[in-house]
Amino acid sequence: MGITEQEKIAFKAIGNNEKEAIELVYKENYGLIQHFVVYNNGTEDDARDIFQEAMMVLYEKSKQPDFELTCQIKTYLYSVCRRLWLKKLQHARRIEMQIENFDNIVPVEEDLEDHEKLTKQYLIMRTAMGKIGEPCKSLIEAFYVHHKNMQEIAGFFGYTNADNAKNQKYKCLVRLKKLFFAQYKNQ
Amino acid sequence: MDQLQLAENVEKYLRGELNDAEKKAFEEARQNSAELDQMVVEYQSFIEQIERYGDVRQFKSTLYDTHQTLQEDGFIKELKIKASARIINLWSRYRRVAVVAASIAGITALFISGMITLFSPKTPFNDIEELRRKVSSLERQSSNQRNELNKFKSKIEPGASVKFGGTSFMIDAKGYLATSAHVLKGAKKIYVQNHEGEEFLAEIVESDQIADIAILKITDADFKPSKQLPYGFAKTTTDLSEPVYTLGYPKDEIVYNEGYLSSKTGLDGDTLSCQLTISANPGNSGGPVLNKNGEVIGILSARQASANGVVFATKSKNIYKLLQTMRESDTSNTVKIHNNSSIKNINRSSQVKKVQEHVYMVKVVLG
């Protein structure tokens, strides 16, 4: 089954973190995944975690410039969730899965490998951010995540001028880099 | 070029903020230096990592919010699977855990009962009886205390009967204390006792029956003023649901209790006081109510007898008001209170350790 223009727009919007689109996709697909997980030895929380992880994969793919979605969002999400849940069950040595007759499954193994890599990087960055402490963390986030300019940052953090803030930001960045790459190279 | 300058240039270059001439110069430098080139590449990928981290975090929070909203709106409901399926599911999932848990429990039970028979002393029946007697004597003692406390029963609120005890706390380290006015009703002589048991003679310098605040001054020669108080006095009321705590003397030893602000007004909408949900007993009256920053937000005054855990406190801004009237009537008066707390960022038990040194028991000798 092909993909409609509407779905393409929704898919792009997910990558831009647009709330309406996310809510729409959530509404249309959560029920199916919840049913699938809960009827296969999962809990409500498992269903939520699996679904949100699949949404995360969708988000990553949407951001990836060379990726093109060739099936419906529903099919993609279901395939990812199915794979993720199967893996989790195997991990917990509970392989009694009721195989459902859902012929709309696309191969997602490679996508999930990418996802795992990105998740690892995210976690390393999160740990590094947790370790640099305040005000470094807020300073770096204000500049690189919230894209505030140095004047605003100087005002907010109480530095006398933008140069002082710049100096401090630089020191923080060097520390963050050190922490990040120390972990990153270990992987 | 120093490192900072260089890093800034790299960032500007990556963001496309360099003008044409600068850009050209930079690209030339980059071509000539493998080191710079390496730095640019590394910088780029690192900054992408940071930005991606931020984006992912925002996306995750959107997902979380969406789930929450949909659940509240009833789009996401818990699935009801048939009870038997659920039980079989649970059993198959926890079978291994159950077996292990059962065997551990069995072994532990055997072990413990073995230990008990091995080590427990052969208790004579006398001991147990003695214990009971102690309890009953304690009971008698505390009922005596209760009777004594009941003597101070206020008649302000006939509908909701309230009980009073006596606690006070320093507002100025020179020896000025605040307490509830009703605690001092009919007093001929007043003694205050600190947490170490030292007693000092004190007298009333000012009181406001309506706001239910009194200010005492320690007149005892034995009293040595301390340097500064650890806590400050809030001028505004804390928000609803904010955690609060109090220290007081419902018994001979200082007692800590915690709760939260449940209403910004007191009994029947009284705006001089506020309502707390905290466990307080006769004797807590006049004690300080502090917020998590170690600021005094009020003076504990009464509890509603008809409801459990409902306690009223006079707001601390009334202390400011009372001091203002004192200053107006007597210009030589130098009582000063400050609003900054020096225990803002330390944990609760360290806060309490500092605050308790300034909380005094009030002993009233009736005339």
C-alpha cells in the first residue's frame, strides 16, 4: 500500500516536533500497538514505552534527509513496534508470542540499528550534560538548544557582558567535549 | 590566535556568520592546516550531537505530553483483558521469580526461627507486666499534661473548640521572641526554656489579641544573646501545597512536624491567618511555621477540633505589622527582623538543627 500526500506531510511534521501531527499519529495508531503489546504478555507501561520508542524512530527517519517513507505510517510503526517487542520478549526469555496475521510488515532491521546507535549517542550526551554541572549545563543548553544569543545569555546568567559569557561558554564546551568523547571513544 | 578566538571563528564559520573576506581567509587557512581542518570537522559533529540531544529531549517531552493529554481526554484507555488470560500471563511471566522467591522465603524463615530459639532469652513473665505498668504510668502522666494544657482553653471560637500549649521562637537574637497571644492568657510570670533545658524569665512587650501574636523579651541576666538567626521572615504567603514544617514543645522534648499549606485564609476566611495540614498538638501553639527555604511564614496558633489535621497559623507579615506599631509607640525600640534566610540551600535535617536552638518552650505561671 502506497503513501498518501497527507501522510508525507504528517511524516515531515513529526521530524519538526509539531504537536498537532504527533497527536494525530498518536491517536490513530496507539490503540493498535497497545492491543498488540498488552495481548502479548505486556503491560500498559510496556505498550507506552514501545510506542514512544517507535515514534522516536519515526522522528529520526524524518530528520534523515536521504530517507523516504515508502509505506503507511501505520505499517511502519507496527513493524517497528513488533520488532522491538519481540526483541524485548526474547531478552526476557519469554518467547511465547502469538503471531498475528498482519501481512503489512516492512523490514525495519537496519533502521533499528541506526536507532540504537543514535540512542547510544543521545545517552552519552545526556550523561555528559549531567556531569558538567550548573551553570554549564544551562549555559550550553541556552546557546545550542534554545539558540539564545550571547547578550540574552549574559543578561540571564548575570554576566557583566557578552564576552564574559562567551568565555564561560567556551570553558563549559571544552569540558563537555572531554566528557563526551571519553565515553564516546569507549563505545 | 588563542584557542577561544579560534573556536569562536570555527563556530561562526559553521553557522555561516563570517563575511565573504573572512570566509575566504578561513577556508584558505583550513586548506593549509590539516589540524584546523580536523578541528572544524570535529567541532561540527560535536555541535550536531548537542543540538540533536536538545531536539530529542524536546521530542520526548512532546510525546510524554501527548500521551498525558490523550489519556486525560479518554482516547487512551486501559485494555481490559479477560481475567483468566491476565492470570495466566502473570503466572507465566513470574513463574521463575515466584519459585526463587518461595525458596528464599522458606530458607530465611527456617534460619530466622532457628536463630530466635537459639538467642532469645528466657523471658520471665514479670518483665512484661512491669512494662505494662510503665505504659500506664506514662499514660497517667500524659493525661495530667493534657489536663494542664486544657486550662488554657480559649473561648474565642465556641463553635470550633481549640486547644493551646506553649512554644515561642526568637525573632531578634537580642532576646525577643514571638508566640501566640492566647498562650500567655492570664499569665503572672512567664518563663521560656530552650532546647537544652535552660530557663529564662521573660516579659510581654507587645501583644495583639486579634492577630493572636505576642512579643516577649527575655529579661533574665543569664541569657546570652546569639549572633544571628538562621531563618528569615517571609513577607508574603507561601503558595498552596508548599511543604511547611514546625517545631514545638507538645512535650518536654522539642518535636518536629511537617505538612503543607492548604489554604491562604484561616477559619471562616480569616485573612490574618492561613490554614495548614500538619499534625500539631496542644503545646505547638506559638511555634514557628517554616517553608522549605527556612523562612518563617507564620506562627502556629490553633487547630480545629472538629477536623483532623486542620491547623491555623498567623501569617508572618503580622509580626512585621506588630513591630511597626511598637516602633511608632516607642522610638527607642530596636527590634529588627530580617527576611533573608541563611539556611535556604541546606537539607531539612540541618535546617532543623539550626532552627531548634532558637525555639523555646513557654511556661506560664498563672496569677
